[in-house]
Amino acid sequence: MNAAPQEITSLVGREVYSNNGVFVGEIEDVRLDLDAQAVTGLALAELNHELFAGRVERNTGVIVPYRWVRAVGDVVLVNDVIERFDTGSDEEEADQPPR
């Protein structure tokens, strides 16, 4: 079951999908913990704007925690938690009086 190690840079450019098949984005970079010599996050660009509407401005990216990664192959699969991601901004706006 242990696959041969690959270069970290081989992740760059791969598309990321939720395990439900929803396109999330494309890997632009990786976040590393040099002490643990491990990948801790995937920096995504070319995001699915419908998935991140109102949460992320266009031409910006997000970092997905590597613990959400389910599988790495020709594409990267992440937990469907990304589809349920909520920043809580709607609740904060509801608590504030109208202007």
C-alpha cells in the first residue's frame, strides 16, 4: 500500500475535487512544516467561484488543510467538508442592526 515517494512539486497544477465530485480549485503551491518534514496545506487558485461565492474575492486563493485530503492521483480528492464550509459571516451580519 505504500507508494514510492514523489516530489512535492508534482502536486502543483493538479485539480482538486471534493469526494462528491465538485471541482474546488487547482493547486498552486503547498504549505510545509519543515520541522516535521510534512505537507500541511494546499494553496489553491483558479477556484470554483460558485463554491466560494461571497467568501473569497476573485483572483485570490485559499489554503486547504492537508488533513482534508482523501486521495492523491491524477487529481486530488478532499473531504466534502469544503462544500459545507461556512465562515459564519451570515450570522455576524444578521446580528448587526441595519444601516
